Amino acid sequence: MVIVNKVMCWCSLMALKFKKRSSVIATYILITIILLASYYLIALYAFALTHTLIITSIIVSLYIISPAYVSNGFAVLFGRNGHPIDGGRNFFDNNRILGDGKTIEGFIGGTASGFIIGYSLYFIVTNIILPSLIENQTYLNLLQQQSFLDTLSSISYLTIFVLSIGALLGDLMGSFLKRRLKLDRGEPVLFLDQLDFVLGALILGFFFMKFNLLIFLTITFITPAIHFISNVIANLLHLKKEPW
Ligand code: CTP
Ligand code: MG
């Protein structure tokens, strides 16, 4: 994982140096291949351990990251016609610092929604769902995996807030990077658009809660997958023109 991180940092630095779009695309293909290869190895290893481990880790991961999903989604709702965080100012490279897509209203409304909805979910899970699971021996065995229990018990109002605000800070970092690559607001960048907010939430969350490598990998793997599947469905339902 450390190696993957180093390679990713190195690739982003490279991407920043190159101005040509094709070099950026090539860099992303390289990152994708490295990520997929490492996921494949980890998945093989995890499957050799137990099938249920994967399912449990997907459920626990989705539950943990939900405040980040909510804050990122609600930012769109609150941010419509809002005031840009960068106040319309440019960076040293004469491109916008963040762009019009990052607003004060979106940031505050998104963080608040992530916290309120995330906390409600946490309340329901700890008071209704977990007690009923504990009565059922099969599920109890799954949850007794110590690392999952550690993760679940490290969740609190503070970590839910950290995940919500972390997601939008990651989203700001993503836009900052896109503006440095001279990309206009809304121009798609594969993986950066889908992962900036989860990485922001996980990196900030790392200082406040416990989660293992499997949870980290599951979240970063399922987020682009969910994004892709939901877009394909939206395309089939004729809600969206392109299937991506
Ligand atoms: N949004 C906002 N404030 C934020 C985050 C998002 O107002 N802090 C709103 C904006 O209306 C934005 C929309 O949510 O257009 C979608 O967010 P996103 O895809 O992250 O922004 P883009 O418009 O695609 O801009 P960028 O190229 O910077 O990602
Ligand atoms: Mg976008």
C-alpha cells in the first residue's frame, strides 16, 4: 500500500508537470493498472481466507463511508448558484483556485447533511440493527472479526463529522488539482472525480478512527464501481445520455 501511495504521488506530480492532455491520460492508465493489480492480489488473498470476509467488509465499509457519500451528494443540492469559496480569484498560474463548482453553501450544507443523516444512520444501527444481529449467531460470528468490531466501536459523533467535512475537503483538493491541470469546471477526470471525496474522508478519518487496510481498499474499490453501475442504470432509464 505504501508503494501504491508513493507511485500515486509520483504520478500526480508527473501529471502536474505535463501540460499535454495525452500525458495526463497515460498517467491515469498507469495508476489504474497499478491499482487494479494490487486489488486483484488483495482480493485473491482475502478470498483464500474466507468468502464472508469480503461481504462483511463491503457492508461495514459502506456503513462507515456513508456520511462522506451523503455530504458529497448534498453539496450539489445546496451549492446551486452559491458563492464560490475562492471568491472568483485566480491562483499564481492565472487559473481559478477552485472554480465556480465549489461553493460556501455547498460546503456547509453538504457537511451538515452528512453529519445529520450519518448520525441518524449510526443511531438506527447501534440501537436497532446491531442488537438484533447480536441475537442471531451467524451474523455475530462475522462481526466478531476483531478488526471490524474495533472499527464499528470507534464511530462517534466526532468521526461522523470528520468523515463529512473530510469528504468535502478532499473534493476541494480534487478541484484544486483539476484547475492546476487547466481543466475547466465539470470536465471529467476518471477516478479523481470519483475518489477525491472518499480519500479526503479516509485520510482525515484515519486520525480519528480505526479502520483496517481491507476496509480502505474496499471503499476505494466499490466507490468507482457504484458510480459506474448507477450511471449505466441511469443511461438505461434514459436519465443520462452517456453510460459513464
Ligand atoms: N458543489 C458546490 N460546492 C461544493 C461541492 C459541490 O456547490 N463544495 C456543487 C456545484 O454546483 C457543482 C456540483 O455540486 O457544480 C457538482 O460537484 P462536482 O462534480 O464536485 O463539481 P464540478 O462542477 O464538476 O467542478 P470540478 O470540475 O471542480 O469538479
Ligand atoms: Mg464533477
